[in-house]
Amino acid sequence: MDDEGDLLQEDTRDEGNETEVNRMSKLRRTRKKVTKQHLFSTEVGEMDISNSKDNTRDGTQLPTTPHISSRMKHIKQEMVKNHLQFVRFEATDLHGVSRSKSIPAHFFQEKVIHGVCMPRGYLELIPNPKDDEVDHIRATCFNSDIVLMPELSTFRVLPWAERTARVICDTFTVTGEPLLTSPRYIAKRQLSQLQDSGFSLLSAFIYDFCIFAVPEIINSKTISFPASTLLNNHDQTFIQELVDGLYHTGANVESFSSSTRPGQMEICFLPEFGISAADNAFTLRTGVKEVARKYNYIASFFIETGFCNSGILSHSLWDIDGKENMFCSSSGIEELTITGKKWLAGLLKHSAALSCLMAPAVSCRKRYSKESKDLKDSVPTTWGYNDNSCAFNIKCHGEKGTRIENKLGSATANPYLVLAATVAAGLDGLQSSDGVLVGPDDSTDLYQSKPSEIPLKLEDALVALEEDQCLRQALGETFIRYFVAMKKYELENEETDAERNKFLEYFI
């Protein structure tokens, strides 16, 4: 089923449910609005350190002083109990890699109040941005500091780092405004938009990664061999320590297994509401690297053939209370509801631009054409029921209920951007009045439209992102300009021979 081309006029045969009709009517009346920016304060009672689950209801909701005091009391107890010496203040850069500053534990309470400063360039990754490419939004300059403000609900003792804890941070400019290029801020803002429309998102990431032995120098070339013993042996101490460590950091692994290649593993997280799904993926990206090095391995999301591993976002849309899956039909028929089909139509409509954020490197895009021998500029965006070969795979079986697997992503993509862009595209589908998709086997009453295509070249995907007005508005003009400028810089400075090692050393 090739894309949103299969549209039909709205059919409410399974949708007699008045609740959903009212919800959709409310959604159409909802005006898109930008979440109000706010200044962080040096007063504890006014800080933006909201709980990750509460936070999805309103991305700018501030906790009360007693709420923060209660959390700080618990954190102090954890520090004493675990004899902590250091706390990492972590934030994601545009690539989804952790950038952090560690502080002595006895300074933690002070830094909770005032934040931790970090050079802005650490997160935005453009060495010398041009004035006509980016907008600094009232910051003094690109080389200024930004401020990391911790979200206390993410405080966890790190099992793989000695006497060290971490806390995930939101980022602010020196003038006190949210950093508009922050992927986590953008994701929280989209989740807030979703809840303003009467919905919540239940999601989980499924990641492939590879385990390599320590690099060896052979004939003057640095080569890493897969740790092939992991293929059939799930009792390896390494993977057990990783999964147990993730659990203690709040990232619940539902399952893990070997994948298709020697040394390649798959980890599936337990679905969670709100920003937690992306936080869990962010934790994995650092945790797997640190645990692997304890065992003299190198963990990479880049495999030896030059392709990237997959990074799937499995998600479903629920009512605002998280009690009803809006993708599941009340009649028991295993197919998407009208709401689900509208959401899927939005994903298909924006698939070209989505692919730029979800396969953000030249090598990542090879997977789109790996089964095609024809030299093409693009491939059709596909969808289907229980079809793992499709870009959007709809699964109706199992105890989780109906969900959509967004398989456009590579494991090197920033999980916060994957989450944010998926929500933005899905919301646009819900707000559209163009009709809905029929089931893959239904060939009647079709409304034909232009099929969606996924560009194979990163340059073409960048153009698609720049021209996608919906995603530009949802993710923000400032972010789009920074992201495009960064990718153009990478393309201009790409060194193909060094790409593999770059991925091994960076995207892990």
C-alpha cells in the first residue's frame, strides 16, 4: 500500500462512538499556538523542573515549592545512601548525543537553583554559523553560554559510573529564554500541543546496535570486528548489566535479543506516556557506550556494512486520561479507526521531510533503497498491516493494542526530534479535512492524490524539510534553520573514508 494516495471520503462505519466525533470536532476548532516562552528564575519555587509525565500536559507548567522541596529531600537521601561524589547535568545536542557537565555532589543544591553554564556551541554544533543562515534570538552571540536547568524527576544514580548520578536538563539562553534549538524543548512543546487537542501519546523506541571488539590496526587500517559471540548467547554479562542498569535509571527494557548480524542486538523499551520514551532512548545512547567500554567493547549504531541500525518509534494515540487507545476500533475489527487513519495520513503526507530528521546522515539513507537495484532519486512511502517491510507498519495484534511503528528512523537520529516530528505530522493529519485512508485490501471509493516519496539523497530531504510549512511551524523556524545549516556544513565537509570511524566514536 503505497502511501496516502489511498484516501477516501470520511466513512464513519465503525465510528458511531460520539466521544470520538466530539473529540475530532474539538480538534478542528483548536487553533495551533506556540507554547508561551517563559523566563527561568533563580528562585527555586519558579524553576522549570517539572515531572516528565506531568510535563506533557503543559510544557511550561511549573511545580510548587513544596513539590521541589520534597524531591530535593529524596535526592539528598539518595546521595547519602549511595555515597555520591558527582552529578552529571546532561542535555542533548542536535545529534541526540549527551553533552554534560559534572559537578561535585555537595554543590548540587546550589546548581539546581542557579543552573550550570555550558558553551552554546556544544549543543548546536555549527562551528561558524553565517548570519543569514541562523537566528540567535537575542542571545549575545553563538559563542555565548547557555544554562542547563535540571528536571529533578530525571535524577538517577548511574549504575555504570562509580559514585555518580545524572539529571536530564532543559536548556536556556543567557537571556533566560528556552533554547529554541533544544530537541527536548521542541518535543515537550509538541506533546503539550497534543494534549491541548485532547490526546496523549504512548510510545517506545526499538533500537538496534552493534557490539565491536577493540579496534585493531591491520595493514595500517583501523578495523573493528563484531563481537560475534553475542549472536546466540543472551546470558552475556555485558547485556545483563546494560539492561539492569537501564532499569535502575528508569528506562524499562521490555525485551532484548540478537538481531540479524553477528554482534547486532535489539532492545525494546516498555511504552510510556509523554517525554519519558525519548528520555529512555537518550539514556540508552550513553549507557550502552559506557557499559561496553567496561568490557573492552565498542557499542555503535553504525554497522560494518555502512548502513545505520534501525531506530523504530512504536506509538499509539490515547485520550487525555490515558484510558482509551484511539487507534483501536470498538467493534473489535483489527484495523485503524478513523482517528488512526487520519494520523497515519499525516505521517505519509510529511514523510519526505520526516525522513530528513529520522535518517539525518548520508549513510542512514542507504537503508531506504537497500532492496532496490534501480538508480532512483526517491522511493515510495509504504504502509501496511503487520508488514515489517513498510515505512509505517500497523500492528493490531498483541496485548498492547493497535499501534503504528514509524520505521523511517535510523538509530543515529535524535529521539526527541523523532518524537516531536511524529507528533507534529500526526496532528496535522488529525486537523486535515482531506479524508482518511482505507485498509490496504479495500479497493473501493478511493480518492487519488499524489503519492508520497522518500528522497534518497540527504540534499533532497533537506529541501523537503525546508519546504514543509507544517513542520517548520511546529518545530520552529529557528530550529529548522540551525538544523539545515548544520547538515549542509556536514555535507560540505564530508570525508567518506573517515565516516565509519566517526560514527563509531561519536554516534554511540
